[in-house]
Amino acid sequence: MNFGFTQEQEMLRDQVRRFMTEACPMATVRELTAIDAPFSDSLWNQIAELGWLGLIVPEPYGGIGLKWIDLALVLEETARGLSPLPILSQALATAAVLRAGNDEQRANWLPALASGTTRATLALYDEPNWFDPKAVTLTGTTVDGGIELNGRKPFVSDAMSSDQLLLACHGPAGLSLAVIGQSQVTVTREPSMDTTKPTGSVHLDHVHVPDGCLMPLTNEDLAYLSDCGAVAVTAEMVGAADTTLTMTCNYAKERIQFGKPIGQYQGVKHRLADMFVDVESFRSLLYYAAWCVDDAPDELPRAISLAKGYASDAFAKIGIDGVGLHGAIGFTAEYDVQLYLKRSKWSRPMYGDSDYHLERVATLGGI
Amino acid sequence: MDFEYTPEEQAFREEVRGFLAENLPPKSERNKDFLATWLTKVREKGWVGFSWPREFGGSDGGLIEQAILREEMALAKAPPLGTSFMGLAWVGPGIIRYGTEAQKKKFIPDILDSKVTWCTGYSEPNHGSDLASIQCKAVPEGDNYVVNGQKTWTTGAAFSQWIILLTRTRFDVDVKHDGITCLLVSMDTPGIDVRPIENMAGDKHFAEIFFTDVKVPVENRLGTEGDGWKVTVSALANERSSIGEVTQMFAKLDTLKALVKRTKKQGQPAGRDPKVRRTLAVFETRVAAMKYNGLRYLTKQIKGEPLTSETSVNKLHRASLEIEMDDFAVELTGQAGLQLRGGSDAVANGKWAKSSLNWPNVVIGGGTPNIQRNIIAERILGLPKD
Ligand SMILES: Cc1cc2nc3c(=O)[nH]c(=O)nc-3n(C[C@H](O)[C@H](O)[C@H](O)COP(=O)(O)OP(=O)(O)OC[C@H]3O[C@@H](n4cnc5c(N)ncnc54)[C@H](O)[C@@H]3O)c2cc1C
């Protein structure tokens, strides 16, 4: 029994932490997320070099052959500094190819995903808050040697910076993922609250997707990819919530009112203690869920619903109180804590809010 | 990261299970004779004081084995391994750590053999959370300390033979934690007056105790004079791992689910009500969080990394669950939920009603939630002290 990390994993954690403080500090995050800022190829190449994009890719495909628990560590640490680099999107696209791709597709796509030469993203549902095969509404028509897609795919994370878009749709053969080059479509960036999580709409106008670029998806595959999405998002929530707590504690130690640091008042310190309880708790649940992806897949649905069911509301509250406990300065654009509040808002519905996950906990728990 | 047990650990678990299958009858068949036999048998197995050093009658049991033992005992809903809960939880470990050879010889075997029951005399009427301010006075006089003062909320005082007593031997101290002395006192000593107090659930489990010129031999002092705070803190820190506790919480959650399944709310099956479903699911996330927090902390301990005050995290979860789960059951079952044992419409023979009045055992008895929050804020987050 060992519910802890190995030395190698701790080294990976340190490496990501160092990268975030040295190469991608908050000033850089703000530059990169300015409207119309160009994508940072240099940072992307650095993390590709460090191997983070190929963590879950098996070695024969040019990856490192590690597990989701290692990926979760990287996501936790990059989210600590609100990294806008599309590591999460890349990981989910990779997970989709690993799960649904045939041998040829895996061989064709995985090496480029692992090395970062191709950037990709995954978009499953067309509905904003519904996680079900019926919530995929984009539908293709049969054409010679493939399908044709018309319409719009909303809510595509990192669409603007992705070379390849993996879009769920219904085709003649049922539910599928269509792999589409960005040059075949028009992408509009949607104005969204959290600029560190750029999101776009993808407009499809007579887009031809050849059979070789279609990956059939069973309902189980769809559910699995949703769960992976929830694991990835919750891992980021752990890091971002933990930083919100640290920032707010630091502020509470320095800010003096009525002659004392505000952190001495229990209205402040007890709320911070409760935040700690929550972050510790959804951290433990998330580590367990991430471990389940590879080592106990049957338990993944319940495990991730416990984690995201807990984290969704807890982080939302942490985001709000993080700002609130800073007073007016927390409301300023200049101060970073507000960016964490926005991240908490972004995280909440992604791959299921608390209602969705808690309902699933109830069902899986026999109620 | 893995959740596998080594073959030796697995074998130990099998041994515990085998023992339970053989020696633990169903609850309905457990009478008084059974308890006596049970206590002898678990003692023979070396499972009482399992983690204590062998030379003092323990088994030197490792952390994982302790967790396994507790988990299996809780799963089987087995009775405790001894009659002196406090003796096993902190008096014994305190004596092993700070006691003289004579004290160890005198007290340890009786705790392990369930011959002597201990109670804990820390709290006073004016000093509860602020324990270090206690005033109960002990004055050295020849071979004795003479104790005068009052203790209160002493659980089990009326049926315990010994008490671990926190007294003040010096009043002119700069720091309140100094000048405290820990004494081991026989409850038969003249001058001790125990007056049971009834609690809101109708039980008289705790009592107030008055000490008038009570003579305690110096040889019954635990640790050095004036060092009682250290002795106490180390004893309180000697806390049970939460694994067995989590097993009990999961069992309670299952009972609660079963209750929901056979209950109607506004004429409809309660299990279909979204609020009911959500509430149960939230309980489950928190019990599961306790489990995985506990396993993370256990792993840290096994690796020899220092634990600071992380156990307060699970204590806070436990405190709120303790209140909310019973309260939920009572609310769910309407007026029937209010009936106590024997009521014509009582739910589970009044079990939920009764336990919904007993949360202070956990929520106040072991240090209040506000105090746990202070501990987390100050010791883990580094915020300034009140
Ligand atoms: C069932 C039960 C069994 C017990 N058994 C024993 C026993 O066997 N032996 C023994 O010695 N004691 C025992 N106790 C006493 C227990 O340890 C105390 O009740 C506990 O430490 C709280 O002290 P108090 O009751 O004096 O409350 P107080 O300390 O007066 O607290 C009252 C309220 O004020 C809050 N408060 C106090 N200080 C602060 C602060 N600094 N910041 C914020 N809030 C604060 C508390 O959280 C609480 O809500 C038992 C209590 C109970 C309920």
C-alpha cells in the first residue's frame, strides 16, 4: 500500500514547478493571453523537449510511456501558475487516438502528438452542459470515401492554436471522431471569461473528412474520454486552488487592519483553514481517480465523480473567497487572484458540474 | 502509487479474518460471557496494544498492520479490544513513553488485560479549549502531592478505577504551559467526589469530580514535575489512525442509503428526490475524501515524513458528517424520526434519533471544530496566532 509519489514523480513535479516559475511566470501568462498575442512556439517547444506532451504515449509511438497519474502531476503544476499552454487539450486528443484510433491512425498521429509537432484538441459535446451521446449533435452526410460536415462545433478548447481538431459527430457509421486540419475550417475565438483557457467555435463548410480520418466511438469510448477530461480538469483545479489558497494566506499575513494582520482574525483564518481542508480532500480524490485511469479503469467513473463532484463547488467558493479576502485590491485587474477566480468558473462546467457528478455518485452508489 | 499489500500484509489480513470468522458470533448472540472470552482471545493474539513494544506486552505492530487490524475489526463490527478505551489510546502510550519502570510494571499489564479502566481528568469548568490554563492545584507534601480543585466532563469517571489527572504545581509562571504536572490517581483515594452529569441524549456518561485534600503518592507522578503539558500533548498526539473510523463511516452511509430506499417523501420513493440523492452523494465524497486523505497521510508516516497537523483535516470532516448524517436521517423520516426506542413508529428502533443527539461526543469531546481550524491555520498555513 503506497498512496504517494515516487522519487521520479517528485522530480517531474519539481521540473514543472521550475519551468513555471522561470519560463512561464504570471507576467508571461498575461502577455500570452492578451487578445491577438501570438502562440508561443518557444515555450511549446520547450515543454515538448521536456517530454510532457508524450507522457501517456507508449514508447513505440515516440512517447515516454508513463501514466495518467504522471500527467495529472504535470497538469496540477502548470495550473498552479495558470499556464495557458494547451497541454490539457493535447493530452485529451492523444487519449482519444489511443482509445479510438486503429493501428494505422495511431502510427500516423501519435508520434507527432508526442513530439508536439502537431498540436491537437478534442471537442465532444455541442451542448453546453450535457454529457451524453445525444449531446453530440454535429452530423455528417455520407460522401464518396468519407463524410461531409457542415455547421458549427461550439466550445472547442484551444481551437485557435491547434493544427488538428478532433470533433465528435454522428456519421453514417454512428458516433465518430473526425480529425480535421485547421486549414479546412474557420475558427473564431469566443470572448470568454478565462483568457488562460482560450476557446473557439469551429465553422464547417463542406468539409470533407475521408474515412481514414474518422475514428468510430462507442458510447463507452465517449464516456471514457469525458472521464479523462474530468480527470485532467480536476488535476488543474488542484493546482490552481492550491495557489489561490497560498496567495490568500500570504496576503492575510501581510495586510494589517485594526493593528493586526487580518490572518489573525478568525473570520479570515478559519475560512482559510476550510479551504485547506477542501483542497487536501479533492486532491486526494483526484490522485485516486488519476491512478484509476490506468490501474483500475472499472472504478474510474465513481472515482472521478467523487473528485469533480467535490472540487467543482469547492473551488468555485475558493475562487470567490480568494478575491473577497483580498478586499478591493482583489477586484483589480492588476492583481492575480482574480485570474484564479476566473479559472474556477471555467473549471466548474468542464466535463460535468457538481450536479452531474454527484448524481452519478448517487446512481453508482446504488441509490 | 499502488494499493497492493505485500504477501505478509495480506497473510496478516487473512489471519485477522480467519480469527473473526471463528471467534465473532453475530451481534444478537454476543452476551456478557462472549465479551470476556473475546477479550482473552484478542489479548492472546497480541492485538491489544498491538503497536506497543513487546517488552511491555505489545506486539511492535507496524503502521500498515495496525491499519489492517482496525479496518477488519471495523468491517466485522467487532467490539473494542479492551475495556479501557482511554487506557489503550493515550494513558498506556503516555506511561510507556514517560513512566518509570515501576509505573510500567504496575499499570501496563492491567490496561492490556482489561482489568483496569482509566478516565481522563483534563477539562475544568473554566478551562476547556484553553486547557493549558488549568487551575486544579497539587502541592508537594512529603511523599505526596495534595490535590485540591475540580475537573469536569470526565467521561467514565463513575466506573473507572484510575484517572490521569492534569494539575498545576506552580502558579507563578510566565508561560501557562509551564508548571503543569501529570498525576496518576486511584479513584478510591479519599477526598474524591464524583457527581455524574446527564447529557442531552439522556445518558450519564460524564461527571464532574471534586478533589479535596486528595493525597497522591509522588511515585504516581507521570514525567517530571512541571512537565505535564509535554506529557499530555504527546499523549493526545498518540491518536488512532483514521482507517477504522472511515470503515465505520462507510458502513453508516450504507445504512443511511438503505433507510432512504425504504422511505417515502411526499408519497414518492425518497431515493428519487434530487436533494436526497445529492445529499447522500456529498456525504460519500466526504467519507471517500477521509479515506484517501488517510491513506496519503499513512503513506507519509510509513516513509518517515513528519506529519504536522494533517489529522485535523479528517477531524473536521468527521465532525460535520457526524452531525449531518444523523440529522439527515431524522429529517427524512419526519415525525417518526423523532421517536426514541420503543416508539410505535420509531425508525430503526430510535437509533437515528438517539445518535442525532450524540454528536457532541465527537464534535466537542475531541477538540472543537474551531480549535481544529486554528490548528490548521496556525501550524500548517502559518497564520498568526489568535
Ligand atoms: C461528550 C464529551 C466527553 C468529554 N470527555 C472528556 C473527558 O473524558 N475528559 C476531559 O478532560 N474532558 C472531556 N470533555 C471536555 C472537552 O475536552 C471540552 O468540552 C472541549 O475541550 C471544549 O471545552 P469547553 O467545553 O470548555 O468549551 P469552550 O472551550 O468554552 O468552548 C466553547 C465554544 O467556544 C469556542 N472556542 C473556544 N476557544 C476558541 C477560540 N480560541 N477560537 C474560536 N472559538 C473558540 C469553541 O469552539 C466552542 O464552540 C468531554 C466533552 C464532551 C462533550
